[in-house]
Amino acid sequence: MRTLDVEWAKDWMRRSSATLTEHRMELIDLDRAIGDGDHGENMARGFAVVAQRIDETPPDDVAGVFKLVAQTLMAKVGGAAGPLYGTAFMRAAKASEGDLDAAWVGTLCEAALDGIVARGKATTGEKTMVDAWTPAIAAAKAAADAGRSPAQTLRAAAAAAAEGAEATIPLRATKGRASYLGERSIGHKDPGSTSTAYLLACAADAAEAAESRGR
Ligand code: ADP
Ligand code: MG
């Protein structure tokens, strides 16, 4: 049984649409505090279109799902997050060949981070989504090395991303719109790290559902 197949990828995106809609106001409020307040709306709307397109024209492999996500986010999501996540999923698509096992989860997170860094030139500690993806990679690698299943590996990555998002609170933003606030960005959680943690949690939920169906 292969957990991380096209059905998983489609389920991941449907769950992301539902979760980002559910947390739309929270992401709006986080972005209102240190940005322009559009992150929740952008993400909820973008992933709603992703979910709709996946049902209308279902891709036939994982790379196809990620390409659809990338193209949709680039076209439909304004602000910084659209191109950043768009590039992340484009790189993820390119990294989705061969055996998509537990060890690949680290490769997936690494590809996403590479895309975000190529686009946004941020490094860790600048209070951006880089602070969620970076610990996710390390956690995924450690979990896969310890023999965890794909779902457990994704869960470890999601937990590390959520911790990374929390750890942005005391940071001063030096990239993106929040950097205009300087010292006043301190004390608020970064919206993009928060949405990253939700996306990875949805990937883990979808993998858990696939693993329990396969049992
Ligand atoms: P905008 O700031 O244009 O309104 P969004 O509100 O959709 O865009 O997204 C803001 C999020 O984008 C931030 O919370 C941060 O995580 C992320 N971000 C902004 N600039 C960068 C960057 N240069 N590198 C990585 N992530 C960034
Ligand atoms: Mg914004």
C-alpha cells in the first residue's frame, strides 16, 4: 500500500480548503496586527479554487496536483503569499517523482522551502513562513530515520511547523510587509507560518486517513 499517492494529495488539498476557511478570521486577525489583513481571505479563496479545480479536472499524479496548486495560487492569491506558496508547490511538484515514502516527506518540505527562499530571499529568524518550513524539514528527516510511517512523519513535520510558528511571536520582522513595523512587529505571530502549519497538519490528516483505510 502506498499512502502518499494522488488520492492523498487531492485529499490534502480538500482538507486545506476546509481548514483555511475555518481559520480564515484567525489568519485575517494575525495579518491585521502586523500586515494588511488579507492573508486569511487570500488563502481561503485560493484553496477553495484549488479544491474546485481538483474535482473538475482531477490530476492523475501527485506532481499534477501540486502543479495545479502552484498555478492556481500564482493566479488567484494576491499579496506575497500567492507567489511564495506557488513557487513552493511548483518545486514540490518537481520533487514528486520516484518513491513517495516517509523519507520523501523531508524532500517535499525541503523543495517547498527552496522555492520560498528563491522567491522571497528570507532566512530563519526573519518572522516569515521560512520559520515554519525549516524546522519541519528537520523533524521530517528525524521521524523518517526513526522508521516512522508517512503519516507519522507528516505529523512530526506539522508539529514542528506549529512550534516554529509560535516561535515567531518574539521575533522582529525583517522581511515582507510586517518589516515596515520594525519593533512593533514583536509580540505577534506570523500569519504565513501559521498557514504553513495548517497546511502541513492537513497533509498529515490526509495521510492518517489513507493509512487507516489501508489497514
Ligand atoms: P502580503 O504581506 O503581501 O499582504 P500575505 O498577507 O498574503 O501577503 O502573506 C504574508 C506572509 O507572507 C507573511 O506572514 C510571511 O510569512 C510571508 N512572507 C512575506 N514576505 C516573505 C519573504 N520575503 N519570504 C518568506 N515569506 C514571506
Ligand atoms: Mg497581507
